Amino acid sequence: MGASRRLTRAFEKAEQNEIVFNNSDKFIIFSDQHRGTNDWGDDFAHNQMLFFHALTSYYEDGFVYIENGDGDELSENWNFSHIRKAHSHVFWLMKKFHNEGRLIMTYGNHDMVRKYPGVVKRSLYTYYDDRVDKKVSLLDGVRLHEGIVLKHQETGKKIFILHGHQADFLNTYFWWLGVLVLPLWKGIFQKLFGWPDPTSPAQNRWKKNKVEAHMMRWAEENDQILIAGHTHRSWHPLPGEPLYFNAGSCVHPRAITGIEIRNGSIAVVKWWMNTKRSVDPSAGEYSRMDRAVYVDRRLIMADNAGNPIPPIRLEELVFPVPEK
């Protein structure tokens, strides 16, 4: 089965449970956290507090959190309880979203085992709390989807959200190979020689371009807005381009990226640690060199000339006209 057919099949399945939203609803989409066990091989560890700060802000502002696949690095860490303990503050916050009906999750190729409801029930419904010496609720009743469809009430347009491994033959059909190989690979070859994960499109420019081309082509051929992750490269369309967006990832060296949907608009955003001069008015502007560190959030959307562009309104998204 080709990439186009796999994407179509996931879309048709997601349409059966589409979620209707309007301009007052707000969503934040993060993809590819790859939460590990907070050891040297945990790609999420260096951004965990940055992510926690951003997600706390979205919680307080009433957003729905969509975790779009590869949230947990289950290919390299077979025991999820170690991940939960390492990042208990993140799961505490996710539980707050879940308890209020504001958490939606899809699975990716690095947490593909969660396509099986039994695995989800055993690992995510409850956990053993050492403090009270018994099992307590975590994300009780949560469902993981292959993809979801959001239908905009005002325009009738549909937004298809999925991880994106469906456009990647190797990571669709041979994801289980990563579960067998990656723990050994990361423990020996990557640690000793610095060799990157051979299954990851984020580490391979040719593979990344190929996977994204499949998703862009599907979005164009089906006149459909598509939001994905998987390649770790944030993306937004310009006028005349296929309506393909990518949330990027949360494992960039010094930043996390995501996609916000609010006020009937879509925006690609970046959160990172920034600094600014801390001036003491009584001592003169340049007499002190103190600087304050703070968390910054900005849109990372621009045209071909590098000029910033505002959030893209859904009503203005026009499907490309095929060339004659």
C-alpha cells in the first residue's frame, strides 16, 4: 500500500469521529517530545522545563492539548514507568488536561505499541504511587488515535491531524524493528561513535524531503489541510502551496515548536530561552551588565523574502489551483 493510500485510510477513519470547533476554541499541537528516562540518551530532557512552562501557559489559557505522536520514546525504553517517573511533572499536567476533557493524543512510530488499546490501558490508565503504596489514576480512559479531524464550524473546512509516519514506508510497517534495534543502537553505536538513528527522517535530509513530499502531494490532491509531525521540521504553506503544516518537535537543541489554532487561525510558534538587559535606573543604563533569562514565545512564520507573516486565517486558506 502506497503512502497516499495509507494517508487516505487514516483520514477516512478519523472522519468517523470528527471534532467540530469554532472560533472561540483553542488548540495547541506539540509533536515528537520523545520523553525518555532523563538519562544521557533522553532527547527531551534538556527541554523538559521549557516544555512544562509552555504547556502550563496553554493550560491556564484554556487550550486543548493535542499530543501528535511520539510523545514517549517507547522504542528505546520498553518500561513506560521509568519515563513517567522521570517526567512526573509533565504527566501531572497532562492529567489536569485529561480530567477536564482537554487532552487528545495520537500515536507515532516511536510509540506505535499504543495503537493497541490493551497497551494503553496497562500503561496510561493508572500507575503505582510509592507515596501512598497503591495504584492511582493517571490518564484513565484515554484513547490514542491514528489521526483526528477537526471541522471548523464557521467555514466547514476540515483539519486532518496525524503524526505523519503513514507517509514513511519503513516506519509504518517496520516500526517494530526499531523497538528491537534502537536500545542496542543508542547504547553502543550512538554513544560510542555518534551515529544517528538510521530509522529517523529527522536525521536524514533525503528521507525527510521524501516523506514531506508525500504529505504535501496528498494534501494537494485531496484539497485537504494536513498537520503532521514526524520529520521534526516546522512548516507552513505560502499562497499557492499545498495546505501542509508541520508542528516540528520538542527536541531541538534550544527550543520547542508547535502549532496553535485559535480565533479561526493557524500559527506556527517557537518557545525558547532568551535574555534581556536588566537595567538599574539608579545606576545608569550601561553601568551594569546584569541580564535576565526568560522564556520567549514568537511566531516563526515568514514569506520567501523572510518577512514575518501573521497567523493564517482558515477562511483565507485556498486550495492550490491545478496547472492546466
